[in-house]
Amino acid sequence: MQNILRFFIRYRMVLSLLLLQTLGLSLTYARSLAHENLYWAQVLQRQAQWRGWLNGWETYLNLREENSALIAELSRVRSAAEPDSSKPPVQAYEEFGFDFVPGRLMFIAHNGAEPWGLIDVGSDAGLKPPFAVLGSRGIIGIAYETTDGFSRVTPLSHPSMRISASAERSGHFGTLQWHSANARFAEFVDVAYEADLKKGDRVVTDARSDLFPAGWLIGTIDRVSIDSTQFTKTALVRLAADLYRQQVVMAAVSIRKVERDSIAP
């Protein structure tokens, strides 16, 4: 007890100053609206922080119950839904005397003597071979075989491929055929000697074809040569379609072929 009294006596000045300062601050806060607002703002902020921390722990502890409820609800929805394993119908449309059926080129194999490819639509979509296969940038080839869900494609890079074609700018026609072992090029042969062919000219399908709609891009001329013995021109054509990648395609089936063949000599 004596030690406590000695402490107060010895530090009476310091303790008096602290007491007076505390009293002054209390009176200031009590009489100042700004300080009162600041005080209660600090109090509310601490309460919010505490409540947020407490709610976070409550939410964490309730996660197991919420997950169990979600699993039960998901099981109920799955059991009520009827499974539908049927293949969605293919949306086809008609234009320029052709039925167009969308599909996807899955691959083209160039590692053999006779390249071939596969698209993911077949007889289930109403396709009957032979029919043309068109890419977004240019023609791909011709499909000669189908199953219910697939079609086998003979690409432009096949040695036996022959397609009626014409130079878009001049209108002169000829035949497009495979060129050597490079799947990115084809030859535009049997073109009239007087045809004005230039590098960069577009080569397109023409109306003589039974399988391809007219005006569909095949490629662009890369080089022109003259066969003086046959009085014809030959052009090396860089194919527009990339035969080395998967891509969206359209299967084009002529719906006027029978009518056309009936009037031909």
C-alpha cells in the first residue's frame, strides 16, 4: 500500500496531466458533433469487421450441409429428365438447284497413293453419293461413299480427280486435274489458246459440272504455260481450300440433275 502511495506522490504531476488530458478529450468528443461521428464510425466499422469474420466462419461450417442439399437437388433433376441420345437433325437448305447440308471435314489422309477424307454427315442427313463437298474458302472434293453418319471424300489432291472449271475473269473454261505430289496445287488444262489468263486470276466451278454449283472458288492462277503442239494453255492453280486441316464444309447435292440429263443429247 505504501508503495502505491509513493508511486502516486512521486508521479503526481504526470498523472495529473494525463487525467486532465483525458478529461479534456472526453469533453471535446462529447461536445463536438464531428468527433462524435468519427467515434461511432470507427465503432461501426469494427463491428462490421467482426460480424463479417463471424459470418465467414458460419458459412464455412455450413458448406457441407449446402453441398449435400445441392447434390440431392441435382439427383432429383437428373432422375426426372428423360435422356435423349438421338442425333439432332441436320438443318439443310436449298439454293441454286442444290440441297446444302452442313457438316465438318474430320481429316484428309495424304500419306498413301490415293488420298481420301471423311466428313461427319451421311445418309441420315439425306445424302446420296456422288455429291460435292465445299469448304468455306474453296471446294474440297467429291464424296462417292456414305454410311448413316459419315461420307468418304475423294479430295482435289487425288490423282484421278477431274473437275469442270473456268477462269472467272475471262470466262474461258477447261478442266482442273491433280498436279504431281503437291496437294496445294492443281492444273487447269485444255484452256483455249486465245484465253487471257494472268497470275492471280480466280478459277471457279462452271455450269458444265453435274456435281458442283457454278461459281464456287477453286483457286487462283500461279503460273501460265502454252502448249504449242495442242494450241492450248495450261495454268498452275494454287488451291483455295486447305486440305490439311479440319474445317466446316457443305455437302451439295444437285436436285436438278435428272431434269438436266433428260434434255441432254
